[in-house]
Amino acid sequence: MVWWRRKRELEEEIAAHVEMAMADRMARGEDPETARREAEREFGNAALVKDVTAETWRWRWLDQLLQDVRYALRQMKKSPGFALTVIGTLALGIGAAVAMFTVVDKVMLRPLPYRDAGRLASIEFESKQVAPPWGVPLLDIQEWRKWDRSFSEIGYYVGLGGRNYLEGSNGSQQVMATIISANLLDLLGVKPMLGRGFSPQADSFAKSGDADAILLGNTAWRQMFGADPKLLGKTVKISGKSHTVVGIMPPGFAFPFAGSAPEVWMPAQPGPADGGRTSSTPGYEVIGRLRRGVTPARATTELNVLQKQIAKGYVDKDARETHSRFRISTYGDTLVDADTKHALLALLAASGLLWLIACVNSTNLLLARAMARQREIAVRGALGAGRWRIVQQLMMEGLLLSSSATLIGSAIAWMAVKLFARSLSKMLPLPVSAAPNGLLLLALVLLTLVSALAASVWPAVLAAYSPIEPALKQGGQQSGTSRARSRLRSGLVVTEIALSLTLLVACGLLLRTIYALRHVQLGFRTEHIFVASMNIPGYKFEGKNLTSDLYEPLLERVRHMPGVEAAGLISEVPLGKTFRIQLTLNGNAADELDNAPKTVNAQLIGVSPEMQGVFGFKMAAGRFFNSQDTATTTPVMVINRAFARLYYSNNKDMRKIIGKKLWHLEPGKPAEIIGVLDDVRQAGITLKPSPEVDLDIAQLGPKSTAYEAMEGMAMDLAVRTDRSEASFLPELREVLRQADPALAGSTMSTMDQVVEDSYGSQRMAAHVLEIFAGSALLLCVAGLYGLLAYVVTQRTREIGLRIALGAQRGDVLWLVMRQATWMLAAGVAIGLGAAYASTRLIGSFLYGVRAHDGATFAAVALVLLAAGAVAAYLPARRAAGVDPMEALRAE
């Protein structure tokens, strides 16, 4: 129902009430005039009149809104090319912003799925040692619980060592097993979905009935046991050991955030080893809940005062020093490192910049559209349409365009998050879902409104408040108004150029970084090498020798595969992220080094002799392992240059280190150094090589110190072949399955992919900025082309007249190119200044190039100038080709 019909009905209802009141007053003896006046005054202040007014305006507003929507849809249908251009431009900007906001929201904004997560704090060592103790002894934790006043509750946890396998109705699967204190779930504010948690006595030194209890994560429960609710109280096996299921955790619960594997939790079971404070005492990671009003800084101060007294209980002086200071941080802040946060914020700023460029471009398009429709708007104004009414209609058109762009931009964001899912999973400890949440939907609504306002308000106001009379005349515009608006549009294009240059410079610097990283000397070959990270169910080989029972037969099968040039085993390939083993030497073992501190730290690598043939490792001195090194010969080892430089004073001639003794792989059998390996990039391409000790896995038997820690947990198979990935990997997986069915699920990749993944945040940031910068350049060029094409169209008569009066085609070409030149020059100058100021945001990601690298700045400026010149040449050429007779005849 239209508003005026409802108004008429309500007015008739009021008139009827007035007539009835008037008749009643006249019956009481009042004269007709007085009776009418009093009746109208009575009902004039009545609520009914207010309802009439409110409902009238409500219907009128709704009717106007529907009119505006219909009008905007007609305009979009009338000019589909224009509408699609604006929608595509805004969708690009909104999609980029939403994609980055999705990631930042999940990692930095959204609270963790625990009760009052902001008060959860992590307690870590603050030590000046190269490798501080990794965990806190239980006796210290118990003292904190008794005397510390900063925390309402303190819990602890530690990962169960090695790779663990849950055996279920659907076979076995590797799981992440975590040992937790009995109070940890209460501390986090989480309860099992089914069953119960651990009893309070579970982590005491006294024996508890929950010693073999286990909590299953929701994913493990569904994947391995088909979500069977009757599983409670039944026995399941973890790596061959029986445990009783006492609870099932709710969906989405994870602790700690350390991977995507299904999770299980076991109660801590303190033993005799937990009753001391020595270097061999087991350590735990600690999490606490701060009391209200207590900051991490205050808690750190109070805890360190207490810990100084506790540390006096350490007999060893070094242990006393390293255990005397701790730092307390909000738990959420410890999950994502500072570099990753910095990368995400920089990319979010870049996406915001792209969105701003899209808005500027759309504003320019809508401004041109409004100027082209100026005569139409003037006619509507002359017929009585109010200025605000015209602004309202034009803004509705902008809102519909922005809403359509938001829907498309959401799809772009969803695809972008999916596209970068692999890179994100390697950078972030938290899984990032592309599905929208409440905060994301709110952000979409805000982006829609802001985009609509930013892109349409300015053109709408300028169009609605333009003088009517000049626009109604033939020829349409006053020169002053036209020049002012031309300067406005030119200014918007200059802004686009400057913003685009800023993104292009950042992209250029990161591309230079990736180029530099690709040309770093790795110290090993990568081409034609396939890597299988084997999931070894070590518990199945208990009491056996993995070397003779699994590794040697497996290598023999792989060597006989068609096309295999070399194959070997290594506990972790260079730049791999599978399983890093740290070797710590002290006491007598460290004393054997001539330049050693009291504690020696090095990466421990187990490797087969064939690995040199796979990777082409080079020797600085001595030799690598060979087939003569067996379990019955003298134990040998290979160190790298970094180890020799740090721990041997006479390291100028590496040959003098050959033959020295180091460490006892078995009691009474010190190992002899037979070679010094040239340094290779181990943990990261940008990281300097760290000390490394290599052992021959053929010499590691069950009695060896390193056997259990190395062979039963992790081993990578590296194969060099000239065959393609598609033909070789399925055959290799079958060979692994034949060796042991559990190995069929091994993760496989190429060594080139391992190197690519090691680039980390630089690689992802470079790829994202490539997309952002390319989009910005496209929008910038499109904006420049659109402006000049519009200028040529508007000045067709003038250009035709110039040519008719004798102007040369080259003069006309330069006339248009000159306007483009000053816009490009101004935009590049402003953009270079903005880029110079903003590149510090990405300074921490650069490698091999300075943040203010002149060559990059110059190259980017030249690229932008060249692209702008091409965009300007097309309309300039069209202007130079104007037929003066046709132009004047059209007028």
C-alpha cells in the first residue's frame, strides 16, 4: 500500500472521531463553532495523530526507497558495461581486504576457544644460554602453586616423546599425544563432551586409578571409532600400550596448537625422576591463569623473586643460574611469532591499500558517469526534484553496485584463502577456515557501506548541487565547472598512481628477496630428488634392530627401482621441518673438545653413507661415511665447519681435527671424527649454519645412546632419479607399503618443494603482494585510460576545430599525452615518497636487498611510467585521428 492511500484512510478516521466529539459537545449545549474547535484541538494532540504522522512517514520512506532501488536497477541495466566495471573494481579491493582480514581475525583478533583466554599466561625460561632448558621441573611448579599469588591456578603439559599411533576400528593413525596435569582442563575452562576429565590425584606422586586413562579428541573419536558413544570405559591402544577412555573432548577443542593431527591427552604420572632438580630432571611447559587485575609484567616480577629462593635448591651452579629467571607472556601471544604477526599486518595494510585504490577508481568512474548525466539531473531538478532526493538516488545506485561487489568479493576472498591454505598452514599454528563468522560478516557489511559512501557520495553531491541553468543549455557545461571537475578527476588518478607505486615497490623488493634466496649457496643439490618423510611405528619394532630389520631391506628395494641413481636415509633432510634432534654434551664428553664451553649444543643427524651421492655433500677435510663403517667397526662421526669453528681452537687447517675423539655412542667406545663437512643451510636459507654432528645409522644399534631417540622416531628417505613425479611416487609408495603397511602414509615431496617451503613468510608475502600489486597496476592503468578517453570524448569538437584550423596530428597527440605525462610524473613523485616511508614495514622480510634499494625504486617507476604511457597513447591516438568535418557536423 502506497503511503498517501494509508494517510487518506487515517485522516478519514480522525475526521470521524472529530465529528463524533463535536456532536457530543453540541448535545451538551456548546455552540457549533466552539464544539468544532475544541474537538479538533483534542484530537490534534491525541496519540492517533502522532501515529498517523509516524506511519505516514514510514510508508513514504519505504516507498521512496523502493523507487530508488528500481531507478538504480534501471540505470545499471541501461549501462551494463559501466556497472560491471565498477562492480569488478570494488570486488577486487573488497576480496583482497576480506581475505587478509579472515586470516588476521583468526590468528590475532579472535579469542582462543578457552574461558577468559586473555588471562591465560605462558611461563618460560629467560636465559642467555644458546639453548636454555626446555622445561620446568615439577618441584618448581609445585612451589609456585603453594606460594605464588599472581596466578589463581597453574597447570603443566608436555608432548609424549616420539611418534605415537592410535589403533582404532579403522586401522592405526598417527596422533599428537600430550601429557597434561589433572587441573589443566579446569584451568582452560573446558569440559569433556562425554565422560569426565582426570581425577585431581592423577598427577600426584601417589598412585592413581587414572594412571592409564586417556581423553580422546573429537577428530580422533570420529575418524578412528566412528563417533561411537559406547567407547567410554573401553580400552584403546597408543603405540601398543593399553589405555582406558574416560572422556571425549568437544568439537574444535585443541591444546596445544601444534599441528593438524588428531589429538589425545594422558594424565601426568610423576615418578622418582621428577623428585629432583638436576640437568636430567624431566621438564614441563607451564601455563597459568592470572588473577584479575594482574598483568604479565607484575606476575613476572613476583615469580622471579620467588624463583630466586627456589633456585637455591639446585646443586649445579649452571642449572641454578638458568633456572632463576622466567618471563610470563599472554598465552595467545606465544602461539604466533613476532615475524609472522608483522607479515600479516603488513599484508593487511597492503590489502587495505588495494581496497583504497579500488574505491578511488570507482569514485572516478562514478564521477565521470555523473558528469555525463548532468543534463538529465538538471532536468529533474528543474521539474522540482530536491537536491537531497537526487543525492539519495545516486547513493542508492552506489550502494547496489557495492553490495554486488561485496558478494563477488566474498567469493574471491574464499578462493584466495583456499589458494594459500598450504602456505598458511606452514606459517600459522592455528587452522584458518575460509568460512565466514560473525565478525567477518560485520566487516563485510561495513566494507559495503564504506565502499558505497566512498565511491558515490562525492559524485552524487557534485552532480546534485551543480547549477541547473548552464546544464540545460545546448553544450551543457560552464568551462569553469568543467575545469574544476577535470582537475578533481585528474587528482584522483594521481592518487591511484601514487598508491599503486607504493604496492609495486613493496612487491619489487620482495621479488628481489626471493631472487636472492634462490641464489643462496645451499651446500647441496636439489634437482631430481624425492623425499619421503616416513611415519615409523617404532613400537612395532620393539626389541628389534631397525637398521637391519627395516632400513637396510628398504634401501635395497629402493635402489633396485627403475631409474634410481642413488638413495639414502637421513633423520631430517636439509631445510626440512620434520623432526630436529638436539645434541647436548657436558662433563667428560665436552672436556674432550679443546675450545669447548661447559655445555656444547649441536644438531644431531643420522645418515646413511649413500646420502652423499644423493645430495652431493662436499667435504672440507677427511671423508664421508662408507660401506666399511659397520656396527662392528670403530664408531665414527662427521662434523661440519660450524662445529669446528666454534669448538676447536686450531680450526684453520681442518685436517688437524681428523682423528680426534668425541662422545661415546656406547659405553667405552668414543667416536672418532673422520671428516669435516662443508656447511649447508639446515634450518633456514637466511639462517647461518649451526654446529652439526652426523652419525652413520649403520653403526647405531639398540645399545647406542642415539638409537632410540633417532631411529624409532623420524627418518627421511631421499631418492635421486630422473623419472617424473607422476610415475615414480606411486611406485615408491608401494615399496614403502611392502616394507611396512604403516609407511604407506608417509608424506612425499620433492626437494625443490622443501626448499620452496623453507622461504616461509617471504614467499607467501611475495606471492600475495604480486597479486595486490598486479591488481593495483591494472586499476591504475584503467583509471588513467578511462580519464583520458573521457577527456577526448568531451573535447572532440574542440579537437576537430583545432585540426580544421591547421593543427598537426602530432600536436593533438602531444596535447593528450602532455596531460597524461604530468599526472604520471606527479603520481610517481608522490608514490616514491610514500614508498620510501612505508618500506620499513617489510624491512624484516628482506634478504639480499636494502629497504631503500634505488634500483628497485627506479625499475618500478619505469614500469609504471611505461604502462601509463601505453594507456595514454590509445586515447591520444584516437584524438589525433578525429575527422574535423565529422566532429563539427555532430555538433
